[in-house]
Amino acid sequence: MPMPRPRSQQAFERALRAIPGGVNSPARAFGAVGGQPIFIDRGDGPFLVDIDGHRYLDYVGSWGPLILGHRHPRVVQAVEDALHKGATFGAPTELETELAELIIALVPSIEMVRMVSSGTEAAMSALRLARGFTGRDVIVKFAGCYHGHVDSLLVQAGSSATTHGVPTSPGVPRNCTADTLVLRFNDPQGLVDAFRLHGERIAGVIVEPVAGNMGLVPPSADFLTELRRQTERYGALLIYDEVMTGFRLALGGAQALFGQKPDLTVLGKIVGGGLPVGAYGGRADIMKHVMPAGPVFQAGTLSGNPLAMAAGLATLRELRDHPPYARLEELGRRLADGLREAAAHLPHHLQRVGSMWTLFFTAAPVVDYDTARLADTARFARFFWGMMDRGIYLPCSQFEAAFLSTAHSDEHIAATIDAAREVLAAEK
């Protein structure tokens, strides 16, 4: 039976009168699964508790940052200690340098780093820097990869792989996307063709090394190799958007997992330990073009906020001091095997890299945005609500990755698989 959630319904109706759509980010609106969003009261380890008192095993983790679970003691203590000194100063603190030094130590490709307040801001700034450093205008992105609500990246592909992007949102002028090329993810030949036509004009290529915003889609080795080969050949910058994957798939991110070395890296989520933060970093000769060291402008009143720096430091130190990656890999493998077994009678593909995963309801292998879109979203919506009513909180879209945390246990994985078996048994 569906869980009654009257207080969440009332809270949503109230929010609709004050907030566009009742939410402060579209991903929270439950539009892809129908129904209304639930309102959260608190988090505890691997669990969320809504305002109606229902408890859920959380596989969203605030969309990725909470690799240590909710209210990890080391993070809570660090934020409390920082808050006692003040919430913000608009002036440098040593915490900023400490976090920068730790990021540099953990991510081999990063020699200098600039703190900002969100992943969108970090991606926007990295693109400006790539253009300022190279003196070129064209940026390459991939259909299905999301890099925040930057005007020039809110685009869809045209009629061919090398067609300039056209805006997907009202309010984005066509001129903002005129210098954006949209290619297919996992298509090495398309990348070669694009550089053959436009290589001398391309400032940079931005990519999620593991895509998480069309559901979880791993990269092919050939694709990653060609990305590095073409950017080096034509003097363009390779930008890894590791907002999701940074410090999650390995201590050095996806680039460490795959043995890659981008020129710039965009970070967010885990780097702030659950507080709003972003960062971008890379080769020192590139980063020294950022003002005030160089001419490329970027600023932010709350950049390097001491509370966010404290939370990020505590999180990264915990990951460094007690690496959880082997354990997360084992939990992820066990969960994936169980979900595959539960869905064995249905067309499906379970895709996973480390602690990130997506169960696609489609018979076709999912390698890019076009194949992801073949998934049965109506079946996913039924699965989503069936799991919710059994106390399992999943991303409210077929096209979002789910996340494990160190707070999940073997028992939690078993309970999730049991719930999935029960829900999917009714599907034909």
C-alpha cells in the first residue's frame, strides 16, 4: 500500500505559493515519476526521515556529496568549530589554503585550484579560462552530459555530430550557444571528425568522464584515449567535469581510476562535504591566467566560505585517512548483482562504476544519450514509487545516477534487493 504523506502534501502546496514549481531545483520536483515530492525533516547515517515520520534508506545522498552519509561526526564537528569563529568574512582564511593543498595532493593533474560556490560556477569559470588561455571560442560538449545551467552549455545537438548547438531553454540567446559543438558520448570517430573540421577553433572539450546525468554511462577506453589525443594534437584543453565523480570513484577521482590527466578539472559535491561549494583547478600555467594572477576574470563574495572549507577538509581527510573505495566497490557489486537478479525477467541494464549506479529498463546497451532515451520511463516510475513505499529512496528520474555511501551496510543492501524483488515481481 502507498505510504500516506499528508504533511508533505501540505508542505508542497504551501511551497507552490512561494517558490516556482514548489522547489528550488527542478530535479526535486518528481516530474519524471509523477506525484509530489516528499519533504525531509532530517538525515541520519544512511537514512532520511520525512516530515510525516517515514524513514528511507537513502541512495541519493543529496545527489552525490554525502559519500560519508548524513551527519558524519567528523564533518559535523568541523563545521561547528568553524561556525563558532564566524560564518563568513569576505577575506582569506587558512582553511582555503589547507583545502587547496589537500586537493592538489590528492588529484595528480591539479597544480593550482580556485574555490567557488557551486559546480555550475566552477564549470562556467573553467570554460572562460579555457577560452582566455587558448584565445579560441569553440567549446565541445557531449549530448547527455550536464555541466550546470551555464547558458552556453544548455544546448541540444543539431542534425549532425558537428552541428552547432541550439538553446534548450528560453532565455538563452542563440549567440550564447553558437560556439558550442555537441557530439555523441562514447563516439571516438565523431570526435576525430569534429576536430578535423573545427580543431583550430576549439578552446576546450568538457566531459563527464563517467556520465551521471543521463543515468550512469561509463566511458569506453577508446573514447577517453581519443579525447586526450585530439585535444593535445590541436592545442585544445581537456576539461574533466568531476563534480559527481571527484573523490567518489577513487581518491583522485575518475581520472585516477582510468589513468587520465586532463588539463582542467571541475569539482563540486564531495569537495564541500555537503555544503555549497565548487572548485576548478589544473596545470599551473593555465591557472595563473585567473585574476588577480592573470587577466581572466572570476570572483565570488562567498568563495572559500569557511564553513564549506571546514566540511570539505573533514570529508577529504576522512577519505584519505580511511579509504572506503574497496568496501564501496564490494557493496556496489553486491547490490548490482541483486538488482540484476530481481529484474532478470524484464528488459534491463544495470550499469555501475564503483559507488555510482543506474538500473535502466531497456533491452539495448546504454552507451550514450540516444540509447539512454530508449529506457522505459513509465516502468521506472512504477519501480521508483514501489521502492519509496518500501522505504528505499532512489533518484526520482531514470536519467540520474544513484549513490552508495560508507554508511550503507550489508544488511541495507540485502533489504534493498528484497524490496526490488517484491516491486519488480509485479512487472511483466
